[in-house]
Amino acid sequence: MGKGKKKDKAKVRRLPKTKCCVSKKRCDRCPIRMLKEGSLPDGYTVKKRELVRLDGKKVTKKKLAKAA
């Protein structure tokens, strides 16, 4: 048996991509799909297929992980 911790799938949140890949069928991390479902982290929205913050600051993966 490994010593690593098991992650429960219900607790792990998928982070959205910073830019939509324009695939016809939306991928699991598509910001447009997550916005429609309501699973996008608070303070974030999508404009022109790109993930943006509501306060106008730059989107970074580190801040995005904290928000999620």
C-alpha cells in the first residue's frame, strides 16, 4: 500500500482553462461550459473566449487555484 493520501473525486475541483480551445464538443475544463453550469469560481467570468476576473486584474493560475 502507498503512503500517499487518497483524493475523493467529489472534493477535487477542476480548474478552468484560461482560454477556450474552440473545440466543437466542450471539454471538461472549458471556461464557457463552466460559466454556463455555474461551476466557475467566484469573481471570474468569460469574455471573448478568455477567462477574466471581474475586478479587472490579471488571471494567474496561482490565484485561480486559491479561488477554487
